[in-house]
Amino acid sequence: MSTHDNGGAVLRGGPAVVVTPDGVTRIPGLDAARGLAILGMLAAHTLPGDGDAFYDGRSSILFATLAGISLGLMTGGEHPIARAAAGGALRRRARLSIAIRALLLIALGLGLWLLETNIAIILDSYGFLFLVCVPLLFANRWALAAGALVCAVIGPSVIDAIGGATSWDGPLPVSAENPLSIPLSWLDSYYPAPVWLAYVLAGLALARFGVARARVQLVMIVGGFAVSALGYGLSNAFGDPVVAHTDTTMEAISSGALAIAVIGLLVAAVGRVRGAAGRRLIRPLTAAGAMPLTIYTAQVVAIAIVGALFPDAHDDAFSWALFLGLAIGSLVFAVVWRVRFTQGPLEWLFARLTLRRPWRAPRGAAGSDQVSPSATPTR
């Protein structure tokens, strides 16, 4: 959930990077990928099915991988904030800003859980993953990639161990009557951190490698699709196909690689769109992806309201009408809002509840050439 404002830093990457009239540096392909993830999650929330559709699970994995990229862009992209910048104050302030936003996401996510929809809310788990990543933000890019692979491989075993220790079998429900269920749900629920940290770390590593670079995009596309096809193929060949939200190693690797490929493809393709007609065609998706916190929250609230008004409406026609209504409404709202404003309502609010530009050196601190993007997952 992010806006890519570089705060004066240079994001290298040719056509993948644009500068808006208000001076904000953006990577439109990331907005498009985020918009696609939001629509995919909306489909999973509203459309009929048994949870085995293509968008089930994969949309939220795409969302989490994009979160990692946002964290990387927020802290300097290819050139992370130098350890010595302003005596280390810039890194501390960046970490503080991320931690505050993480807590706000947790609070908002828990609030959405109280609406008692049938939606597995992602925002509180998202915030917890941000907190886990705070000490890892400035790790070496290869170490981040290795960490993602380790989480994908051993994460499922960690989840099983947690489930055994808590005597819980299956996703743990969030319950206001049992406060302990909240932190446990971040470890052993719909988005368990031991596995989902792999997606965020992978995204963070991609930002450090330079997601806006054509060569990096090519590796993401070719490597991502190849690994994904191999993973899904082997799973099917051995009679154990990948199932959404089972959080197995094969799901983490196959669906994670697919997310990386999709991101690379969209960043490469959208960055090369030329002409007013082409930009108008992709504007609804990029507009929604530029304000994902607002769109996601509004969709959850709308689904809760519709569920309260029509508690017995569960037929396929109603589900499709709900999906199309919310999808079209979200895209139209995003386009109209972005004509006048650069941030969505919740993105604006979150920006003002946290440090506006935490990487700015305090008064009296030494200057630095290392300026971090003010892109954040909630702007």
C-alpha cells in the first residue's frame, strides 16, 4: 500500500519510473499490480467457490510481496539509507515511522475484524509483518533473498510446531473474548508470519536489487514464471497440488514466484505505455493501486453492510452482482478521487498520524546525500 515519492532521491529505471505533475516519483506498474491484487482479494471475498479459484490465496500473496517492495522503496530502494547518515538518525527515524504505521495497520485490521464478516482480514497481519521487518530493513539484499527462501522452506514446520504447542488445528480465529488469540493468529492463522514473512522479505530484496531496472524485471519475469511452473508442475505430478492458504513450502515457492513474475511483467509493461489512450486504459487500475488502504477498507465495510441488509442472499447471481458493483465502484471512485487528490483518505490520515518525513535529519544534524523515498505501504 504505497505511494512512491522519492523525497529527492533518484529512482533509476528508465520508462518504469514517472514523475507526476506534483513532483512525486512513482512506479505505475507497482500501482497496477497493487490494484490487481485488491481486485483479486475482492473476488475471493465475494464470488462463489470452494477456495480453489486462481485468485484465491495468490492475490493476497501478491499483496504481501508488494508490501515488501514498498518497505524497500521507503528506505532507499537500491541505495538504502547509509548507516552514518546524520549520525544514524535517518535510519532510526525511518524505522520509527514504519513501526508506527505497523501499529496503525494492526489497529485498523482488528477494527475490521469486529465487523464479523466472513473475510480473513489481512491488515493486522500485514502490520505485524512490518514490525518483524523493522530490524531487517537494512540487511544485505542477498541476505534478504536467502531469508525469504529459508522462511518458505522451514516456515510450514514452524507453523506446525506452534499449532502443536497451542493444541490448535487449523486457522486460529480472532476473538475479542480471548485477547491471546490475536497475537497467536499472526503466527498460526490465515496469514501466518513464519511463511508470509517470505513474501515480504522477497519484496524487500527486489526493491534493493532495483525493481525499476529493466534487467531486474526480465529476471523477475523469466525466473518467476519458470520457478512457478516448475513448482506447480511438480506438485501436480506427485499428486499433491498446491491449495490456497495451506501455507506449504510448495505454495510459498510456487505462488511467491508467480507474484514476482506478475510484478515484473506489470512494471515492465505499464512503464512502457505511451499516449493518452493507453494511460486512460490503465488509469482505473493504477488509481486504485495508489490508494489501496482506502479501497480495501471501504470494500470490507461495504461487504459488512450488504451482509447485514441481505443476510440470506447467498446465490451466485447476488455474489457476482456484489463483486461487479464493488469492483466498478472502487475503480470509478479511485479515478475521480485522484483527479483532485494525490492520496486516498486513509492514506492521508495515516501520513499525518506518523512522522511526515522520518528520514529528514533533525535540525543541526549533518547533511547526507542519501535520501530515502517517502513511499510507505499506507500512502
